[in-house]
Amino acid sequence: MDNNKKQAASGKAADSKKRKEAPSAATGTKNQNQQGKDSRPPARPQKRVKFQDARNIRSQPSDAALDDGKLDLQKFLHAREFEIKALETSMRKCKSANATRVFQQVPREMRRRTASHNAKRVPKRLRDRAKREMLEDNTPTVEARKRRPRTTRARIRAENAKRLEKLAAKKRKRALQREAEGENKDEPGKTTIQTRAPRPKIRRDTLNEPPKPKSKFKKRQINKTWLPTHLWHAKRATMTEPTKPLWRFAIPLTPTQKCYRPTHRASGQKGTVFWDTSYMSTVRLYGAAGGIEQVLKALGLVQESLWGNRGRKWRNGTRTWSGMVSRQQGSSRRDVGPATIIWNPTPTDETTAPESNTTEQKKTQRQILIRTHPSCFLELFDELVKLAKLQTPQVHVEDLRFEIGSIELTGPGSTETLLAVLQPYHTEERHGQVFSSLVGVTNPASLPKDAVLGFSVKDPRLSYPPKRVDTASKVSDPALLDTLTQWPVEEQVKPYGLFDRDVRFKASSLPPQKSINRRKGANIPGQEIQVTAADPPIPVIVFASRPTAGGQAQGTWTLLAPWKCILPIWYSIVHYPLSTGGNPRLGGLNEQRQIAFEQGTAWFPGDFLGTNAGVVWEMEQRAQRKKAWDRRPKGKRIEWASLDLGAGRKGEIGDGLACDFEHLFGLPKDPSPSSSGNQSTLDVDPNAMDVDPGEEAEAASKLGKPHKDTLPSLATVEQMKKTEFNALVSSANLVRPPPRSIISVNITFVTRGVANACARIYRLPSRPSATTTVPSSEAEVPATDPVAAGIGSLPADLRDQWLQKLPSQKSGSRCSKTTTTHAAPHIPHGVDQGTRKQLMAKSLLSGDPLPYPRPSAANQTDIGGGHPLCPGEEDLIGFVTAGAYSLSEGKGTAVGAISAEKAFDTLQECKSGNNKEGRLCIVRNAGESVGWLARWELV
């Protein structure tokens, strides 16, 4: 009896938990009797009738258009008009009556998985309709404040929340009482002391500590630092793993929404893409001008154009310099990483001093900012400290990584966005006037090369939300063309406020958002807030840069501002309404790589394996690829040892999961990153600087960068610049590049093909020498060609086979498939049946010998499908670091690194003949046997 009661009770509980009940006559009558006035018919039958009515298309029979068996044209047209209108009406009804909910009508990027049962997950304008739909559809809803905790941990958290709420209420009550009693007000007999907020400490010639986070976020930033916009990014982007930060920062990798094609459109066609690049490291160098010049020359800035008359604008602070800095390593130099250098202008009266007094100019106190990548920051900072101590008088170095933040924008709408957000604080500043006159610029690359502007702007919150800038009438403005041509920024030049520590500190002390809201509420709706003495000016520096590939590619705006001022500027950029529609698009680290790849430029550090930062990145990528390869089932992963490359060759060349330059240059192999955490010990710098190894290793561990003594053997590979390689190729002295040097190249496929990371790059195979035995057709016994007939050897005409893959210059179409020499002759087209039989019988009865050479076994002369074999291991020249289908080119492209020595030899061999063949290459993905013809160009 008790068991029956329990079963009945459990059955009732299960029925009560059901989401929907099937309609029935009995239950319907019972519900109607219970509900009374609130009774209503079930929703499902009503919807079914609505859908059926919407999908019924009314039509008119064809008999209506006939009059005594004759077609009445007027009636026929009316009938068709009626049917067309009925079809359009049905389409409209189906669209409105379809099973689409409110959460399905918002844009895809605004959809949430919980929107179907939580009305708060949809925009406010649609919440009432969402609640009505949920009520009609009997969708269960759960309110967080009414939900009971189900676990012990949830119960404890709920109790703590109640206890904290009571404490907060008591604290607010005491504050109100003190305010009512007048304890916070100044009394006539009391003296109060006004204190300022402490300035952050900036140490000279040593690393600075990151800013102290708030107490509630302190545990989350033990081993990393948050960007100023981290809380905004955490809800909208995929971040680095909490326990595995990148370069000691929590960096957004990519937006949570699909954005590959939208990023391509926004960066080049319509719109803009922006990033928070505050993780980029900034260093301040100050001291005598002569000492700073010596330090920069020691970093590789030895070009005469920088220190002569042509570099006067750069030294005056109206231009920037961007390039690779290097350090001395033994008898050679090794690249450190990319850097951007900006000089702080001196007042106009000092810049116009006579050029003859060079001694006084070298004693003048100057300042520069060096902005570099965080992966190579420690290496550059140590080199700067070492060089600064050698100068007399000494030059000092300051670490401003957490003092200056930055935002980058690219795309046709980038200039428009900055103009709407950055409003000059002082109208008399010359740089601010020039910046405000750039309305109508759609490409930052149209500005003078390396142009830089420094001025002060208002707090963007005073004019929030930003208003749209009218750019339609300014595109062809003659005044804009004059500004871009003359660029009058050297008049009345003043030192940039961003270099001044006090100015940065005052700008960081912005009024709180509550005071901004009170001032906004006191104004008329839509009216901007007037600037008062409580609103400090924000010093900024903006500079435009061009892509190294040149052409019509979009340039990039870089905005430098105090670290704590990045977030207010960020909110205004996010919500700016572009004149072309929409808002600026968020970008992450993957989008930076995508845009650099589509522009055909190398991305640091992934494409620079000749630097220590590039080596560390490559080793991390190898470990990730190995981990992903191990996770795959044995039947679904590539077996590198069983790969068939044709002509009897088995196995992949080198490590298939790496850009194996160790195999290419014959360097010692390091243990696998996945099997051992310790890497090969190799001192890459025999003349290392005199720094305490313990301190240096400790500083390296703080930044998450391995010490130089733990770098693998790949660190002995050197990166060669494009100008150096071109100088060696054009030189008549035949000076060869260093034996273990690489150059970055941009690869474009000639016809088909898409390359992936770690793909192998081959040069065209060389033709056989004249001493090779040529088969004679007159000999009774055919001579044997050891190159072409031997099993396990490549064909003698392999180079010609690959050259036949080039498209024809006359037609421009794809080349036809190559035919082998032993193909049987075809019967002529249009021959009658009798002639066909005669030709067939003649071919069978004739005693002609078999064609020479004999058809070889599979994968001996070519790969199936008419693809020539890939060249041998001796023709391997490099590897692909990034490759995919390029949306900008409409074909497969890639960025890679090749051996400078082998590329030099190939170009020298082709100088006497066709010089274009020297830049042809064959690209084969790792784990595949088919190669594709491509052409490489230096980056």
C-alpha cells in the first residue's frame, strides 16, 4: 500500500516537471472549470491554423480566362495578377507567422543561448514581446533571486551574500548619519590637510612593477596583468587561458562572434577594425642628445638619412621611425624585434638654432619614446641599460609599460572615428588644428609617411555618445589636399605632453563617472557638457603608418595615451556610428595576423624565426601542434614515416609538426617540447653583457620569457633584411650570405594550391649536366639513362615538367595537363568506322617495340592526376609560417622563411638565363605528396 502511494506521488511530481502537456478533452474541461474567467483556448491549435492559412496560396482556375473556348487576354491577365498578389501575400504571412521568436530576430552577434527562456537576455525594446511569447508557449522561467541553492557551495555563497548585504547597509547608514551630523564639513575652528593621490613610482634603469589591481580582482592577476579594457573584452572575446597568459598579459585572441570575412571587409572596404594594444611596451630614454644618438646607432640605426639633413624632421619630433632594431653578437648582429621611435620636440626657438654649433646641440637634453613588442621587451631593455651606462654623461632609461597605453585602428573609417572621439582641448595647438582638418581622409596611408601629431584632447565622456562626422562634403575639399601636400606641423611646435610625468598623472585623475552623470543630468538632453577646471587635458600622440608591402593597402592609426585614459576613449570608439553604417569592429590577436597576412607582410614574432622572440613562439607552436596530434586517434592522424613522396622516397622530411630549420641547416636536434620541459642549453651570445645571470634569469621569468641560456639550437639562425639581401644579389663581388641566415618571403601560388603552416618550400630542381648519358635511338641496344630509369631516382626532365605548369602568356588560361612521352597515339577525329578498324588492326599487327622508357610503377615519374613529383631534399629551401586562402588576392598565398644562401645561389644560376625562374618555388604541405607551383617575393 505504501509503495503504491509513493509511486503515485512520484508520478504526480514527474507530471508537474513536464514542460508542456498534450492537449486533451478531459484536461481541457478540468482546466476550464478551475480557471474560470482566465480560461483561454490552447495556443498550439491556434498557431497550427495560422500557419496553414498563411501557407495556402489562392489561385484562379484557367476556365475563367476562356470565353467560348477562346482565350480572353484581359481576363487572363487579371487572373495572373490575382495569383501574383496572392503569392506575395502568402510570402508576407509566412514570414510573419513563421515559428520565429523574439530572440531569433535580433542580429546574430546579439543572440544568446539562454535568450529563449530569459527575457532579460534580449534588448529592452523586445522584452515585453518575449515575455508574452513565453507565457503563450508555457516556457518555464527561472529567476535567479528566487532560485534555491541546490549544493552546499551555493548555499554558503548565498549566506555570505546576505551577510555582506547587511554589512553594506549598515555602512551606508553610518555614512548618512555622519553626513547629517556635519562631521565631513569643515568647521571654522578646524584646519584640514589636503593631500594629493600618490604618483606611481617610476624607477630609472630598472623594471617597474605593474599597477596594483583592486582587491576583488587581485587574485586573478597574480601571474599576469589585465589590459585597461579587460572587463569589456572578457564578455565579448576569447581571452588567453587564465593560467597561460601571453607575454604576461591577458590578451583577447579573437571576438566570440564569427568575424573572418567581416574583418576583411571592415579593414579594406567599409568600416574600421580596432584593437587595444596596451600590451605593447614603451620605454623612455632621456639625456644628452649626443648620448641618445650613440645608443640608437648601437641598436642598428646607422643610416645616413637618419642623422643627416633628411632625418631632420624625425629628430625634430614630427616623424616617426619604424624598423627592426638589433644588437651586437660576437662578430655579427642579431635582430631583436620591431620598434617605433619618437623624439620629443624642443621649443621652436631651440630648433631654429644655427646648424654650425653641433657641440651645443649634442649637449642639449632630449627625450625619445621607444615602442616595441612585449615578446622582445626584456632583451631590448637589457641592451638599452647596458648601452646607456657606457655614455658620458650617462643616459637614463625608464620603463613606461604601465604608464602609456595604446589603441590601433585600421580601415576606411578609422580617421573618421578618431576625429569624432578626439576633440582638441586647446584650440590654439597647431597639431590639433591639423588633426581636425583631416575630415574626408579614408586611408591613413595617404598622409605623409610616418606622420605624427601630439596634442591634448578633452575627456571623451563629456561628449558621449559621439556624434557622426559629416565626411561626404570633405572628400574632395581643396583645403584637405593642401594640408596633405604641405603638412604644416613644424610651425609653432611644442614638446608633447605625453613625455611629461606630471601631465600624465593629472590626466589620469579624471573625475568619476558619477560626477559626469550629474553634470549631464543638469544639462538639456543632447547638449554637450562644458569643460571645467575639474576636467584635465589628456595628452595623446597619434601617428599613421603604412604597410611594408606598399600599394593601395590601408594604413594604420596608432593612438598613445595615459594608461588610465584608455578606457574612456575605448567606450567612445566602440559606440561611434560610422557614416557607412554600423560600428567599428573589435579585433583580437588573430585578426592582427589575418590583416598582416592579407597585406603580404610578416607578423612579429610568428614570422621572424631569426629572432629570440620568434624562436620562443615557434617552440610553443610546436608543443601545441604535438599536443593536438597526440589527441587524435591513431587511425585519423598522419603517420609521417609512411608518407609516400614518389620515386621510392618514404617519410616526411624533418619534423612534420615544425618549421624544421634544424634539419635544413644540420643543427643538433632538441628534445621534443611535449616530452621534456627543459630545452637544449645553447649560449647564443658568446660575448654576453656583464649582468648578473641570476638577476637576468629572474627578470626573464617575471616576463614569461625564457632565459638566453635555455634557448634551443634554432636560436643560432639569423634573420636577414631585405635591403641586405638585395645588395648582395646586385653586387658584382659575389659575397655570399651567412651560412645560417633566413629571409622572410611572401608566396603567391601561380594557379592552384593553398598552403598551411609548416609547409615545405622547394626551389626548382636543376637540369642534368651535359655529361649525363643521353639515350640514343640509333643503337641496337638502347643506352640506359641512370637518372631517368633507375628506381628511386627523380626524372631528368622534372624541371621542365614544373615549368610546363606555368600559365600560357598568350591565352592566360591554366596550362593543360602534361602528357608523358610513352602515351599511345590517338585516332584522328572524324574518321569513319571502317578506317578505325583498319588503324586498330595495323597497330595490333605491327611489331613496333614498346616506347622508351618503359612506363614505370606508380609514383615513379609523377603523382596521380598529372602532378609532377616534388624535388629532392637537396632542393628544400624553407618553410611556411602562415598560409591560407587570401580574400584580398582571390587565391592561395603564404608567408614563410627561406634559406638566404640557397636563394642567393638559385638567383645567381638564373642570371645568365631566365631570371624569373629563380623566384619560382614548389610548396608542399606537411603530410602531403602533391606540390604546387608558386612565386616568392621578399618582404
